[in-house]
Amino acid sequence: MGDGVMEVELVVTPSALSCIKNEWGFGDGEMIRVFVRYVSGAEVPFAFGITRDTPLDAAVTTVAEPLTFYMESKDVWFLDGKSLKIDRLGENIIFIMT
């Protein structure tokens, strides 16, 4: 059953990239960490967030010119082997696991 390495993919749509650059103020060459955070005791108590950061132990990385997005090893558990697409819906950035 393979070597135990999760085959996850991080995808950033052009629409999301445009929003992150133009409306959120991220600049060329920046490293953007996608992380998992606790938000409540609801049915799904965790959510994704993004922040400027420097990778320590990146498990998955994708370059969406001119930005680099990554997730640390400590956060990929939440994907449960699925891939993550970062997209835009209206004014919002959304995270879709597929």
C-alpha cells in the first residue's frame, strides 16, 4: 500500500490568486502558509487559514506565480489524504477538499 506518504495536492485558482494579491496585499515572492486552526466546538471544529510565513517542515508546496503556498507537516493530517483547492467565491476565499 505504498510507502505511507500522503499524495496530497495544493491547488490555487487564478481567481483566488488575484484576490490574495490584489485585495489582501500579498506581494511577489512571498511564502504563504495554509494552516489548520480550531474555530469552535461545532460539527467541524477546524478551519483553514492563510498567513505569511517561512516553511519549517513543508509537507506540500505549490507555486502559483508569483506566490508560493505550502502546508506544514503538522497541518496535513486535516486533509486526510485529500487535495486542497483554494478558490474564490464572490468576495471570499474558500477552501475545498477533494
